[in-house]
Amino acid sequence: MNNSETVKDTLETARKTGQVVEQFLQEYCFSALQGQEELARACEGNLTDIGLRIRPFLLRASCQGGAITFDKIVPVAAGVEMIQLSTLIIDDILDESPLRNNKPSIFVREGAKACLSIGTIMSSLGLRLIADGLKKNRNLKNNIAVIQLFSQTHADIYIGQYLDLRFEGDISVSENQYLDMISRTTACFVQASLVAGAMLWDASPEIIKTLEKAGLSLGMAYQIRDDVVDVIGDSECTGKPVGGDLRRRKMRLPLIQALQELSGKRRRKLADLLRATSLSDGALSEALNLISESGSIDYCISKTKEYCERAADTINMLSEDLAPLKAHFCVVTNCISSFEDRT
């Protein structure tokens, strides 16, 4: 299979994985919430996603490294995605986000209290799906350890979100603090999905260690790219308003680096904008321009590519017995490191 065929195969497999997971979750919600149709419909409204669904796909690719077919782990993959979607719902409360996937967020539609309940329900159902899916497949290995892995990852995500809240508007936050924060949110969940698949076929400690390193690097790149797209992206593609993180004074890498690079009046201006209780559209535009002028976007793109290269170099240390996994993973790293359309 040549490179173009590999890319096509990976993207098609990812698309089909997302379709299967979404259909499963839609059916599962109404089954698990029987007698609570209104609640089930509210949950179902948050199951669609315009993204790659990278976590279920990495779980699938990793499982196939041990000849575990996707049909055997669909509930587990769906549970992983359910947890991811639940974190986005909670994110929308914390960030007071008006949009998700180009539609009014559940925070806007239902209000903060109902939104919190729905997010909590979905995370609980996600963990239950993982547990039930593993219980039904006794041929899978390390079931308890995989449940523990996702439970710890779930906790780590909210530790990271707590840090993210604490950092808001704090211009003293460093790049290292930011990197530590995203390692506990996006990166650890990407890592866990990749590692869990190999655990289920009892991969060697050496393989697990390699996947941990590769998954963490990929997750770091994934989040840095997302933070870049928040500044330069197209809301039609992202499903979220441009500058949404900046409006909430989130200390993301483009902003942190801009504060590092700017000096004099321009740095003071950006710092003053961050100290404001809220940013008007005009102030937001001014802040975005200052970030762009600082050169921080190029720095962050370079950082994204650096983490992607690190991830690919690490995964390529695996033996050729795992060539399909390596190929799928490297296509994903190339997608994440590509900024040709800057959307």
C-alpha cells in the first residue's frame, strides 16, 4: 500500500469508526435512560461531533495491533467518546460557550444547572459502557487495569481543568505551566486511548511504554494545534467562535508566547486587555492582532510539528509486526501537523 492509499485508508477507517460510535451512542442513550425521554433527547443532541473522534480511532488501531477486531470493542470505544463529549459539556459551562459544532451549546439551550447534570450523567454512562463492554469480552486482557486507567484519566482531566480555571487572566503563567496543564487534559486522554488498546491484548511492557510516549506527544500536539486554530481558524470549520479562548482570557500558548515576545506599549496593551473583566468585539480583535503580530502563531505551529515529529519517531520504534498501527498513527500525526489551510 503506497502513501496515498494509506492516508485514504486511515481517514476512511476514522470516518467509519466515528459513524459506528455515534450510532451506538444514540441507541444506547435511549436504552440506558428509558423512561427519561426528555433527558435522553438532551444527551443525544450532544452526541454529534464535527471532529476526527481521534480517541475511539486510536483505541481501534491499537486493538488491531493484537488482532482484536473493532466489533468486539465498539462499546468500549463508545464509552471513551461518551466521556470525551461529557468533558466538552462541562467545558461549555466553565467557559460559558455559546456554540458547539456550529450549534447553540447545551449550556445555552438548557442552562448551567441542567447542563452540569447532563455532563455528569454522560461521564457516568461512559465509564459504565467501558466496564460493561470489557465484562462481556472475557478474552480481552487486563480489563480491570483498563477501567482503572480510564478512571484515573477522567480524574486527571478535571485536575487539568481546575488548573486551566486558575490560570485565567494570569499573565505570569509560563509555557511549562501550560504544557503541564494540557498534559492532564487533552494529552492524557489521547494517550490513554492508544495505550488501552494494547493493554487489551496484553502487549509487552516495552510496547506499552512506547505507546505512552507516542500518545502523550500526539496529545500535546493536538491541543496546541487547537489553541492555534482558536486564533486563526474558521468558525465554520471549528464549530466555535474565533478567539473564544482569548475572550475568556484563557492562558493558551499563542497568548503566553505573545506576552513573551511583545515589549513596550504593545505588551502593556495586551496585558491591559487581559485584565479587563470582559472583552468587547473590538478589544478581542485588537488582542488577536497583537498575538498575530508577535510571531507567536509561527512559534506554536513549530511546536505542534515538533511534538508530531516526536510522536512519529517514537511510534516508528515499534516492530514491523505493528506496521498497520504505525501507519495509521503517522497519518494522524501528519494531519495534526498540517496547517496548510490554517483552519
